[in-house]
Amino acid sequence: MPKRLRTLLAALLSIACVSLVVGWQLAGSQPNPAKTEPLFKVAAGPTYWKGNLHTHSLWSDGNDFPEMIADWYKSHGYHFLTLSDHNVLSEGERWIDVNAKTNRDVAVKKYVDRFGSAWVERRMKDAKTEQVRLKPLAEFRSMLEEAGKFLLIPGEEITHRYAKNPVHMNAINLRDVILPADGKSVSETIVVNLRAVREQQKKKGLRTIAFLNHPNFVWGVKAEDMLTEELRFFEIFNGHPIVKNYGDATHVSCEKMWDIVLALRLGKEKLPIVYGMVTDDAHEYHSYGIGKTNPGRGWIMVQTPFLTAESMCKAMDAGDFYGSTGVVLKHVKRSAKELSFAILPEEGVKYKTQFIATMKDTSLASTPKIDKDGKQLDVTRDYHTDLGKVVAESDSLEPSYRLTGKELYVRAKVISTKLHPNPYQKGDVEVAWTQPATP
């Protein structure tokens, strides 16, 4: 073979080898067509999601359609919502009357205006009575939910009583209605219904939480009724104007009740922390003001990377949330050594943080409350004033408290100077509550 031809063939072979190697390299650097992008990307760190877990619709004693209520919360910056109607899940077929006696004309008009006449199902029950069909959650949730933006979590207010005492509990992320169960006392009524929620959780293989609602509603529940292992949460603030969050001369406030319960559980009963819930308990959506049971009065901020019901329940079970009526916290850190957080400030608003604790050497003895006739009252007993005392205050936007080991617990309350736009009670300012830390 001539030398020139051999040289040409060698050059061509060299070029082919280089092309093959480069091709291999390029192929290795290209995306594998079998691989796809994830449906969602994990956040860089835990995110706070705003939500309300106590809301009522026309499925029980609320005065608006569930889609309208969910739309209100979504449009007002909430990320998750539970419609917790009394002893019912929003499922199955139900029609409601719309006539002069029901005063539902306004609700229906707004419903049609928002979702259209094709969506709203109407029929005549008789010559004088029109009916509108209530859509079940399974039917309307796809219209409102958005991945990573808004989530509807099924739930129920298990509504019961012991004697004359109302005992209500919200169960979150249910699949089946839980029928109220009787107990032989207020405390036992709480326990048996909480156990029913836990049984459904085990049976269905899902995460749920359940919390005691408004203990000061008709003064139904005392602090001493909450010394049960099953109870993990109760409402320290509820936006319904008749629940008496702040107590009176005879009854302690729900927040003071929290301190009594924490002190007794940790210092005497050796039970775990009970976390504080903040909710709306909204029923009324057509007129707003003091005395109305409106949405937007109180909520929780849950810290978790994922906006899913299971992730929310898991985070709340770990205490990774705070309650608010308007104050926003950028982050909260709770440990055995420190409770610290950062406040997101608003222009012109000042903030004061109170660190509230009960020390281990505080007496947990109590005496019954007695009326003017010497009769013992069936209310929360009187305890030492140091249960839930302010142990430190701060005007900083990044307040912190170093635990000394002498505390049973410490929690924080942030009080702003900003008036609430639609308050539970006239003069209320926006506040926030952290969950307790223990040494």
C-alpha cells in the first residue's frame, strides 16, 4: 500500500476514534431520557404554612357554601384549611332549603356569581321551597387545591357533652365520621373520643391529630380535666365571640389554663407537653364585625417542607408550629437550652415579647373556688400565682431566652401595638404564641 494512502487511512482512523470518545463523553453528560424531573422540588429548609383547622359551613351551622369559604381563605393568603362541621364530613348527597325562613338568598346569589349557574345545582322541593345541593369535598376540592399553594384537609368537630358540659374536639385528616362516644366524666369523654380518632388512624394507616376545642365555651372544661395522656393539643384562642377566651372573675382565661395544665402535666403527672392551638371557629361570612363569628381572627403557622396533610400532622405532633392573630415570626427555635425566634416587623408597629414559665420549685397545690355563699364551684381551682409568670421581657426583634434547667417549661408571647382589623374583642391587638420548650 502506498505510503500516502497509509497516512490518509491512519488520519481517518484517528478522527473516528476521537469522534467516538467525544460521543461517549457527550452521551454521558446528557440527561437520561428515562429520568424525569420531580413533580415538586424540596424546599431549601422548612417552610411556614398558614392555615385554619376550625371552620363551619352549611354542612352544619355555618352560613355559606364550602367552596365559598375555601375560596375566601385561599384568596386571603392561607395555605391550608379544614372544614370541621359538627359530627359530619362533607360527603354524600345533601340538599338545603333556600326560602325566606332560611335567609340563604344572599349566600346563593354570591355562590352563583362566583362559580356560575352551571355549577350551582338547584331544584324545587315544592311549589314554594327551592333547594340547592351541597357539594361534597371530593367534588369541589380539585377546583381550589393547588400543589404547594393550597390544601383542603378533611376533618370533623366531634360535638358532644358530659351532663351540661360541652365537650367538643376537632379531628384532622379523617376518612370516616367519628360518632361521639359517652364518658363517665368530662375527662373520660375527652379520652374516649381521642382514642376513637387514634383507632381510625391505625386502621386507615394515616396521620391524624385531634385537639380539644374552646374549654371556656359554656365553661365546659376545667384545667384539671386535661390531665390525660391522650390529650396533646387544645385551643388557647378561638375567634368565636361566645367562647370566653379571656375568662372572668370566676373562670381563668384559656391562656392561663394552658400554664396550669402544663405545670401539672410536667411537674406532677409526668405527662408530655400539651400544645396550644389558635383557630377561627368561623360560622358567619356575609357580615363582619365584633360579635360576629368571622374568619381571619386566628390561625397557625406550621413549619414543614411539604404542603400535605400527612406532613402537616407530623409537624404539629412535634410542636413545629406557632399560633397567631397577626404577628409573623420568621423562624422559631425550641431546644432544651434555648427558646428563640425572629419577628417579621411591620412599619410603625412595636413588639414586646414575654417569656412565660413555671419553675420547678413552684408549689402545685390548689384550693377550690368558693362562691359568696360558701359553696364550692365546679371550675378550675386556684393555684399559686407563679404558675405561668413572666420571667423575662424583650423589645428586640430577635428575642431569646436561655433555659437554666430550673423551669418546668418556658413559652413566649409576642404582643404588638397593632390593632386587629376584625378583633375577637374590642381593643385586641395582634399577638403570637410559641409552643413551650422544656429543659
